[in-house]
Amino acid sequence: MLEISVMTKLIWDNWQILLFLFDGEDRPLSIPAFCEEAEKAVTTPLLEQLRVQTRERQAPAIYIDEKTNLYYWGFEDEKQLYVLGPLHAEPLSFTQERHFLHQQKIHRKDFPLKELTFAESFPVVSLVYYCLTGKQYDILSDPSNRKLLEFDLMMNRLDTENEERTHLSYQVEQKWYQGIRSGKNMASEWLERGPTLLDQVGVLAKENTFKQMEYTMVSQIVLSTRAAIEGGLPPARAYEISDLFLQKCAQCQETTELLQIGNQSVDSFCRAVRETQKKQTRDLDVERCKNYIAGHLTKKLSVSAIAKELNISYSYLAAKFQQETKTSIKKYIFQEKLTAAANLLKYSEAGIGDIAHYLAFPSTSSMCAQFKEAYGMSPLKYRHAQKTSDFLSSEHDVTKVSF
């Protein structure tokens, strides 16, 4: 279990939430030293209320101050009381904030009052509870906490009604989803609906335009992955595309970059689905062979070993593969390994020797020779060329609307 000082710093650095510790007599044992006047935020009546609730429940409890609209979490361990707060589930008015500071005799105008809905606070409390006590607690299974979720839902509903926000209909979302399943990018149709379409995906991050766009694009990529798999794209390939574009989202600094990534991801999924559906009429054994190769690129592969693994005649598989793909299985294996090597050169910092070893090439020199023959340059020159190009470059117009 973590030391209280370490945990106090961790939750402040990650969530800007204050953590306090009191002994059995409600005397402070640990107060956040980095926050001036922090000790004034927790009163004796508050501690008494939390003591009663935590002892009755034998689990984390919440105390809501109706006058200030603030709330605190607390839990006991060996008679010591841990307190998280103050927090507020909805925006505070100027009067409410001033009232709290005056009531607690806090002179700092920038005293941390973290806005966090009840639902958003659940995982934080569960994590802190486990780290400090070693006990697990499923907050969501607690009936009293489900009431807090209902309150969050009610407040969100009121906000939606007051701001007259509308959400995309289920039918519209399904049309977009079915488009990816069939390999059709619906971007042109969404563009005709106007730029307000992105405003109808729901409020995913209040008063934070960048986070709103980031969450929208992440949701889009996740749903696109599911739709592509339903459209016939092998799961391994779908997750590979998904992981790549989620990593790109994590590196974005501007909303226009996120839009660009969204367009690229949908286009990539649709193209992959179309290619997969075109191949579905091909011989099943050939596709089984390709899938096996795709899942074992880091192994030394031979045609005889693959045929044995698939329980197929060596001569039959070799002839069928050549007939369907116009290339031999051996050449196909090297093409796939070289493609994987190119991706690692472009998107990782792994050494060339390490890449050769990872992909089970006979030797580094062998990989370099085959790579140069396939790409017209050495692996080192290829990496340099890719690293100097814009990582986020795209042939697509960034003004296209992504769902």
C-alpha cells in the first residue's frame, strides 16, 4: 500500500484533488502541504458526518454540503479517516464559491475547487481506496451511489434542454455504420449536411473544444473498428488500423489535426473492407494461408510447415496459392515481412538489426538487401525519408466532415 504523502501528490498531479488523513480523534495526520490553507477546507461537522456514514457502510461514503453545493468522499481504515475534496458536481456560481471561502475563512481566491461529476469521481475514489487500504470496492454496485448517477443524468438532461442541444438520430448513426460495413465512406454525404453535424454527437467534454473533438474521433475509430469487422475485415487487421490511428490521435495538438486523423481512419477502414470483400470469393485455403502468415510474421516460416499446420497437401497449397495470387508463398511471406519492417522503420525507433531479428529474417544483411530491392533504398534511408516527412500529411481535404 502507498504512503499517504505519495498518494496525496499523485492524485493532486493527476486530478487536482486534495487528500487528507485524520486520526481516530479527528486530528490531522496529513494535510496537502503544497496548498495554502488546505486544512480549513475540512471542518469538524464534516468529519463527524463522514465518520458516521463510513462506519455504517464499511465502505467509502459521500458527504454533500447543500449550502455550498460541494461534496467530499471519505473512508475509514483502522480508525483513521481519509477525506477527498472539496469537489462540485456542477458549475459553482460566484456567490456559492464566495460563500464557501468566507464560511471556511479561506483567504486565497484561487483555492482549488475541482469540478467532477459523481460518476467521474467513482474511479478516482475506487483507486485511492484500493491503494491506501488494499481493499477493493465496486462503487457502481452500491445502491446509494446509483442514486448519484441518476442525479448526474438528470442534471445533464436539464443542461441539454436549456441549451436546446439535439443528438444525431439512431437511424443516421446506423447509416454511417452500415456504410463502413459495406466499405463506403459517407464523408461526402455528411459534408452536404453542413458543419453542424459534429455538434450533434453529444457533449463529451464540457467547455473544452479540443477534448470534445478528441473524444469524438476516438469514439469514431472504435465504432469504425467494429463496423469493419462486421464487414468481413479480419479482427487482427482491424485492431492494427485502430491502434495506429488512436496513437495518432494521442499525438495531436490541434482540432484540425484530429479532423484529419478522423478522415484518414474512416477512409482506411473502408478501403480495407472493400479489399477484403473482393477477396472473399477466392479459395478458402489460400485465405487461411494468408491469415496464418499474418499471425506469425515474427516466426521463421516455410511452405511445408504452413501446409502441415493447415493440414493441407504441400503441392496443392503451393499450386493453389500461385494460381490465386500470381506469386509464390515464399515471395508473399517476404513481401509481408518487408511491409511490416517498413512500418516499424516508420513508426518506431527500433534498430534495423532488432527489426530483422524480430521479423525472423535470416540475417540483417539479408533483410537490407531484400528491402532495397523492394523499396529502392536501404532501410536507413527509408527511415530518414519517412521521419522527415510530415507524420500527419494526408491527401484528404481536412475540411471534410467526419462523423
